[in-house]
Amino acid sequence: MSDPLVVGMVGGGQLARMTHQAAIPLGLSLRVLAERADDGAALVAHDVELGSPDDLAALTRFAKGCDVVTFDHEHVPTAVLQTLEHDGVVTRPSSSALVFAQDKLAQRRRLSALGLPVPAYAEVREPADVAAFAADHGWPVVLKAVRGGYDGRGVWMVDGPLDALPGAAVPGSGVYVEQRVPLVHELAVQVARRPSGEMRAWPVVETVQRNGICVEVVAPAPRLSPGLAADAERLALRIAEELDVVGVLAVELFEAPGGLLVNELAMRPHNSGHWSIEGARTSQFEQHLRAVLDWPLGDPTPLAPVIVMANVLGGDDTDLARTLPIALAGEPSVSVHLYGKQARPGRKLGHVTAMGSDVVTVRASARRAAALLRDGREEDA
Amino acid sequence: MSDPLVVGMVGGGQLARMTHQAAIPLGLSLRVLAERADDGAALVAHDVELGSPDDLAALTRFAKGCDVVTFDHEHVPTAVLQTLEHDGVVTRPSSSALVFAQDKLAQRRRLSALGLPVPAYAEVREPADVAAFAADHGWPVVLKAVRGGYDGRGVWMVDGPLDALPGAAVPGSGVYVEQRVPLVHELAVQVARRPSGEMRAWPVVETVQRNGICVEVVAPAPRLSPGLAADAERLALRIAEELDVVGVLAVELFEAPGGLLVNELAMRPHNSGHWSIEGARTSQFEQHLRAVLDWPLGDPTPLAPVIVMANVLGGDDTDLARTLPIALAGEPSVSVHLYGKQARPGRKLGHVTAMGSDVVTVRASARRAAALLRDGREEDA
């Protein structure tokens, strides 16, 4: 074999950890830029560098010798990315695409300009802007950090006029306001795109959130009309193409009474696609690698009629060393994925995937396995 | 999470490489003792030590800090293993089980004593012993190295009396003689066993050899009667129990006109089980880890009616960097596994797995993908 290509991934969390796992059969070893030596990917990858994702010198060192650099998060500042690109580093996705996953206000503006459906929104500079928006759209409204929010952070439900903006909670980021969408369901659709333009889509999934955190994903979305599923796929493919995304693009959608609305974009493997590791012929992690290397994309067809992924969130005294054997014994057909993290209440410690033909049964298995991992008991909080 | 358990694997080849891949979702990082820094597993694992598997000092250093030590090959001398065990190292399987995978004559004797079916065999000390055996069983006979043979090495077809024994080809190993079995098919069955006694079996598979090297595995074995399949499974479970195997046991079988005969034993993940990575709910690599950690075993049920694994052997000028994109484009539904090795003619460089419902179609996909990887062309030599 000629020297293998080197894919560098900025960020050492569970997405990089699972991408390394997918890199092995492709003859690759992921090069990881982790912030800490005990980050999930840093514990398992062979080629790990330590450094901060906003440190240009660290990124420059890291990128040297990488054939392509990609990302497990959105935390590299746009200016830093642009400098790297100017210096010849191949970043996939590029800074000009990634900005629409980093800056939610820029995303709203761009998608609106393309005529794509987003919730009504407005820029906010002072508290009066919120009230003005609510005068048109009604209370409550949703305030969102422009950059840096995730897993429910950087999102505030607002019932009435404010004295001050909460933006200080997310340093360096402004906020914007958006209508509160009366939800039917939350959906996500993932597609992959390579530089040569080839694209593939996984089936649309339903995501279940609790306190702003995804707790469960059902693939394919069980209550979705074929028409809306096709709309969602078209929407995601169009976004990938218009924004020139390379790699995996996850489009989080609201299924609202009036139709689909885009919520967020992520240009990397995403929690809504973890089901694909066992559940699809080609997982999102393998596909992301194939896409950023401009290799032919794989077949995203699901391997079972129903696949359910449940996140394992830390409980008050989760001890995975104790609970893992309990979960393995209790659900021997469920696949377990642990991220190598210290347990803390509410922290995503791993996920489980169940497959089968009946959504009620499969969902029960996944929930039970996740509850056993968290508490060693079956109770599902 | 409490400090994760540390599983050490002696040997850094593709079996360790794929075991590391399976360790990641279980929250583990495999510790690998590799002979060379560019061994397949050494290229991808985080925790790699270099050392020879017959060097007691290297093994002792390596084992320190491992909760359990297991093996990707049979090359650790029995006396070295016994010393490690005496010093408190937990080896799974233990030296007293592993010897029956290392010493084929000991295996034949032990299985015969248990009343299990093996080909007629005899110890050989001098050429006359071969002729005496042939007088009873007819020419040709098969001479086999007692230790160290693999992939067709250490096996000699002999048509008539010999002047000298070929044992010198396998240093330190004697030879024994065995009847040439008129084959119907070659089969393999894999089971896993944990110290507490729990066992699980994957379906019996058919293996296809060329020049003594496995080139293809079809799971489940397509031409096997249910009765013989049940016999094979019972046989493997009985061997695992009688020999006190811990981990995965692969039993290679001849399906001969008179019934099943045991050919070889391997007490580790085995080429005949690579199909289980995508094709079974629990792969042999994950199951081996669960077994050696005495964790509950997983469900070995296949995920498709037919799964075919084809090995990718190096051709005269195989260049995987060139051929991988060709294979990915040509067979987008086939899973590719590369082992990170330099290409050499005849060397196992990787394998591919195809899944579906029709054995002819699935086999054709697997063969085509393997041929594309070897040569960049469809021809299947």
C-alpha cells in the first residue's frame, strides 16, 4: 500500500472517536487534535496532538502532513480557518460553508435568501428588538445565541419583554429572536456530499428531545408521510449543494403544522445519525471520511425496518463499570457505544442502538438498555 | 466512568486491529504488543508496545497493568505463558487450553480421547512411520507440522515413501501424518465462551480455500443439512467446554462422506468469522472481548439471509491507494476492511463483506469487490 492518506479531525470528542473507528477498515488512522489527553478520541486514536481549536499555531502544526482537515465540532473561528485555507490547508467542509453551521443568524439569512423554509426570525441588538418581533409574531418567542449554543445551551424561551439580553451567557456571541414553532415532531435528515458533487441521503429520522437534548432517534421517521419525507430529503440535498458542503450535513427540521422548517445545520457526523453505525450499509462516519477524501460514497440503505438509537445520559451516580455488564446481559441484541467519558449528571456518555421490525419493541429495547447503563435498573426517567 | 479495564492483546496483526475497532464502543482501548511499529494494529491503536511474543521480559512488561491478556496468534511458547500465569497474569485463553490450538498432535490426541471425530493420524519420528501409516490408510497422506503452520505452510501432500522428513521447514516443530480426507466441503463454526461458562455460537459457515489459503466464507453454510449444522455446533460447544476455552473458538471442519471431522482449532477471532463484523448482531471481535472480560455475551444472530466474506490477496502489482476508490465505486454496498499492510503477491491485505438474500448475487458482489481491490479490474483469477 502506498502511504495512507492522512485525515485530520479537529476536536477529540465522541464524533472523532467514532470516526477513528470507521477509519480503520478504510486503511486509515485518523489524526486527532484534542484539547485534553483524556478526550474520547484521544484515548483510542494512534495519532493524537493536543491543542486548542482556536489556536492558529496549534492548528497549523496539526494540519502539516494532513491530506485533508475536517471537524468534530464548530469551534474553529472563521478567521483562523480562512488563514489555514490561505496557507494551503485543505479544509472540508471549507470555512465558507462551515460558517452557516457556526453562525445561526447567517444561516437563517442565507436559507431565507434561497427561499428555503425557516422560522420567522430577526436580528437582536437591544431588548426592544425582541418586543418588536413579538408584536408581529406573538409571545412567547425564542432567543438564540448566534454562535456556540448546543444541547439546549444558548436557547432561551421568553414570555414577555426583557430588561436585558441573555447573550452574556455565550461570550462573544450575539443573540437573535425567532418565532416559537408549534411543533408536530422534530426530524433530521443527513446527506453526504463529495467535492465532485456526488450526494447520498440517509432516510429522514425522528428525533426526540428532552430539556433541549436529543435523547432518542427513530430511523426511518415512523410517522412521516412519504411526501414530507421526500421534501425533507430534497431540502437537505439542496442545502448541501447551495452551500457547497463537503462531508456529512445534518439538517435538523421542525415538522410544524404548515410544513417543514429548518432548525439547525451541522456539517459533520451528528447525533441524529449514530443509528447508521449498525443500522445502515454505510455509516455516517465512514461516509464522512469517504466524502472529505473525495472517494465514491457508500450505500446509505438501512439494514432493518426500524432502528432506534437512545443516548445514555449520566445519572446522579452513574458508574458504567458496574452497569455495562448489567446492560449487556439485559439487552444482548442491543449495540452499546461508550465514549470514554467520566460520568456526570446529564452528560452524554454513550448511546445504544436497537434494530428490528416493530417500532414499539425496538424502542423499548433501546430505552431499557440506556436506562440499565445509566442506573443499572430498568426505570426510564 | 471508573478507570476502564485494560485488555492486552499479544500480536499486532489484523485480528488485533479489528479487535481494537471493536474495543472502542465498549469503552476500551486495546493494549497491543506488536513486533513492528507498522503492524496493522500498531498503526491504529493508542496503546502499543513493541516486543517479540517469545520474549518473556517483553511479555512481562506488557502484561503489567493489563486486567487480562489475550492473543491474536498462537506464537507465545507454552513455557513462557506458564511463567506469566505463575506470576499472576490472567491469560485468556489459558496456556492449558491454548496448547491445543498450538500443538496439532496434542489436539488430535485430546480430541480422540474425548471421542470426537478427527482424521486418522499418527506421530512421525522417521520416514518409515509415514510409510507404515500409508500401509494402513493408503497414499497419498498429509504430513503436517505439529506447530507453527498456517495459510498452507507446514502442510505437505505426500504420494509415496520419503527419504527425509520436511519438518526442517518449520523450525522446532515435529511433523505428524494424517489421512487425506476426501472432502465434500470445508466448514467452520465459531463459538464464544466466558469463564463463568456462558457460551454462544454463530451459524456454521462454509469456507473456500485456494492453495491452502481461505479465500471466501459463506454464512450460513449454504449447502449444509440442518442435522449436520446442529452436529457441528454441538461439537464446537463441547470442545470449548472440554478444553476450558475462554474467548472465541474457531473449529475448522471437514465435511467428508462419513460425516464431520475436526481439522484445526483457533482460540481467537478467526478469518472464518470476519463476516460477523457487519453480518451479525455481535461480531467475533466484540464477543471475544466480552468473553475474556467475563462480560455477558452478545447475540450472534445474522442480520441477513446470506453474508459472504472474500479475502483480498495481493496481486502482482496491487496498489490499494489506486484500487480502493475503484472498488468503492464499483460495489457501493460492500463493506471494505483494509489491514494497513504493504501489498505483496498472495498476502492477505484485507477483506470485503457483502450481504443480501441470494447467495449467487451476494457472492458475485463480494468476489467483484475483492477483484477490484486487487487489480482495479473485475477479473477474478
